[in-house]
Amino acid sequence: MVVDYIIVGQGLAGTFLSWNLQRAGKKVWVIDQWQPRSASRIASGVINPITGRRMVRTWMIETLMPFAVDAYTKFGHELGASLVRQCNIIDFHPTPQMKLAFLERAPEEKEFLKLPVDENSWREYFEYDFGYGETDPCWLVDINTMLKNWRQQLEYTQSLSPTIFNWADCSISPQEIRYQDIKAGKIFFCEGAAGADNPYFKMLPYARNKGEALIAEIPGLPRTHIFKQGINIVPWQDGLFWIGSSFEWEFKDLLPSESFRKKTEQHLSRWLKLPCRVLDHFAGERPANMERRPFAGLHPVMPSVGILNGMGTKGCTLAPYFANQLAEHVLQGTAIEPLADVKRFTRVLSR
Ligand SMILES: Cc1cc2nc3c(=O)[nH]c(=O)nc-3n(C[C@H](O)[C@H](O)[C@H](O)COP(=O)(O)OP(=O)(O)OC[C@H]3O[C@@H](n4cnc5c(N)ncnc54)[C@H](O)[C@@H]3O)c2cc1C
């Protein structure tokens, strides 16, 4: 079989890249080994313009957020599902110092940080002493529906191989890729954290990061907002809530840990006034990197090999825009944002 492009991985990155290329009339072949705990499948799906303890504006958010909302809306129409909705963050200040920090940042970030009209609005549901602020707008993506529906579409168009990509079956030249009985012009690696072992791109500055979350029933808690106090409570599928997460830079394994569960349950018992029943607990690895910028583009020495990876904690925000940039780069020769273009690593990738 002859296709235009092979894509390895169907997380957020591979999904958006294959969608963009297929929409442009190209034939794609997506190879993805289904992993229920891949980063995209366990992510809460939040697009948040202001992050971190220092409440810093997310890189390029003025461009990335509207682009992402538009892309999820259009993609949802095609897939017959609603994939994105506005869901602001209610940020309960854990200490008087954090409240002060919010009050100082709010006038500088008027576009996104809002003061509450009534500080008592959430007392029925939460115990809090120092008030709250609101991040507005934030968006919530239904990633699992998107991945599932797109996978079905790929199956329907006979464009999916639900298997592990096997390097022994692949031969790569600057002009052509051969994989098993498939011939393609280029191959793109969208492997998430597994990309750190890719022979073409393993020199990139990946930084492994583990995250854990609980899935719980919280009857009576409104699904209109994301609630935050150190951890986030996020509306999840099937009427449940996603609660997390941890950010671990050093870890022995990717298993859910007793310590995360205990710490999170203890925090919930002090903060949440409603009963909460934990039904699931999972852990996964974010494809993070030292620069906190994506890796998008073609290999500087082997231009038939491309990458879309390094989305770290922000795949929902970054993947729609950079998948589109990469597709346009390949199809029309337009430039990729220099801070995301993998060409910035030409020296290390040429060794
Ligand atoms: C707990 C947690 C919470 C998060 N919450 C958010 C959030 O709220 N908002 C946000 O923007 N981001 C969040 N993230 C980050 C987000 O999940 C990632 O940025 C994003 O999912 C990365 O997508 P990806 O497609 O690059 O990688 P992945 O989702 O890891 O996808 C890679 C795919 O490639 C497949 N694959 C890899 N190697 C092979 C191979 N050799 N053969 C076949 N298939 C292969 C894998 O099975 C997988 O399906 C969170 C991450 C975690 C862990």
C-alpha cells in the first residue's frame, strides 16, 4: 500500500496531525498501540491561560487558546460530538499570602484573573478561609471522546494499525519510508513520553514527569467549574470527577502510589464538604522537556522523518496549533514558530 504519511502515535499530537493531513486530502497511516493510561487518555483536559504558583501567563496563550477552541469545535462537528466547553477555574486561596499574590496579579492580568462578586458563593460545597479568585476563560476538552471517535474514523477509512511500531520493519531514506508492506513519503513520530527512546530524536532534552489522579463520585457538586486548591477537581466523563495531579520529576515506576492517594484524600476531607467516593486511581507520564516548548518539525539531517512531541503539561493547548503548523510546513513550506521548531536542535540532532 502507498500512503503519503505514516504517523506513529494517536494521542493528542498524532490525532491532530493526522486530522490536519487527512483534511488536506492526504492519505495517512496511523500506528498506535492502545494504552489506556497514555498521557492524553488520563489528562483532565484543561486549557488554562494562567498557571503556576506565580500565576504566569501561558506562552503564546493569546494565539493558542482561541486557535485551540476553534479547532476542537470544528473537529467536534466532524466527529458528531461536543469536545470543548468553557469551564472557569475557581481558585481557592490556601493561605493569606496566596490571596495577596492573587490580588496583586489580578490588575496586571485583567483579561484572565477575576475577583469574586460574592466570596461566599461556594460555601455550601467547600471549606475555605481566604476567599477565592476566578480564571476566566478556561476551557475543558473531552479528550477521550475525541480520541475514541477519531480512532473509529481512522478504522473506517482503513488508516489505522493498532499495533506497536517495530523499528526492525522500517527502512528510512531521505526520499522514502518503507514500513512492512507500506510505502510513504514521510514518517512522523508522535509517541509522547516513549519518544525519548526514538533513535532519531532521543538527543532532545526530554525530562520525564509522572502525574497521578483519582476518579471519584461527588454527588451534588456542580459541573460548571473546575475547583482548585493545590489540587484540581475537574468534571470528567460519566458524571464523575477527575482529581489531581502530582508533578514528580524523580520516580521509580509509573504505578499509582499509595502516598498520592492518601495525601489527596486527606486534603479532600478538609476542603470538600460533600461525600466523595474514589472509584479509580491512575498514573502516567507527561512528555515534558527542559525548555517547556514543543518539538515540531522535520529532522534536520533526515527530512523524511518528522516529530510532534514535547507537549509537557499543556498538550490540550499546544497540540491543535502546532499540528496545524507542522502540516502546513510539510504541505506548503510555511515556517514553524522558531521556539517550537525542532531545527533549534540541529547541532545535537546532527551528531
Ligand atoms: C495526570 C496528567 C494530567 C494532565 N492534564 C492535562 C490537562 O489538564 N491539560 C493539558 O493540556 N495537558 C494535560 N496533561 C498533559 C497531556 O496529557 C500531554 O501533554 C499530552 O497528552 C501529550 O500528548 P501526546 O500525543 O504527545 O502523547 P501521548 O498522549 O502519550 O500519546 C502517544 C501515543 O503514542 C502511542 N505510542 C507510543 N509509542 C508507540 C509505538 N512504538 N508504537 C505504537 N504506538 C506508540 C501511545 O500508545 C500513545 O497512544 C496531563 C498529563 C497527565 C499525565
